[in-house]
Amino acid sequence: MHTEILDGNVLHYSYQSIEQFINKANTYSTLFAKNNAGKKSSSPAKAFFNGAYSFIKTYFFKQGFRDGYVGLVIACSHMVTNFYKYIKLYELNKEQKNKKPGRH
């Protein structure tokens, strides 16, 4: 096997614009909620604190602040994605609970 070191950087972007990111976050958070409805619990507080922790972890613990604007965008994207996941899960669990027999 031959290994060679290449000059330069590999640039990888999961999305080209904020709009694409929002669409992706919406899609994946919906999938998470559907896959975990009835299996995992959630609440508005859990959604808030999960999102806040994601921001703190990414921006401070993983030193995203060192990347300036890009680090801030990434930390915020982690925050909203996690908030959406758990708030959608809360809503789906609430819907399922209200659809159970005996509920009006």
C-alpha cells in the first residue's frame, strides 16, 4: 500500500446556504420525532435545555468561537436542530396521547 500526503485543504460543506440548512434541519428533526414518538419523552423545557446545551457544547467546549462567524453559525445550527427535534417529539407524543381510546 502506498500513502501520499497531498497539499491543500479538502473543503466539505453540508449545505450551500442557510435556506438549505433550515430545510435539512426541518427534515431530520421530523424524522427524529417520528422515529422516537411513543418511545422517548420530551417537553418544552427539555427542548429548550437540549438546544441550549448543544450551543454551549459546540461554541464553548469545542471552541467554535475560534472560528468566528462560521463557528457561531455552526453552534446556532446545532442549537436549533436539537430544539426542533425535541419540540416536535413533544408535539407528536401529545398528539398520540390525545388519540388514545377514551379521549375526546
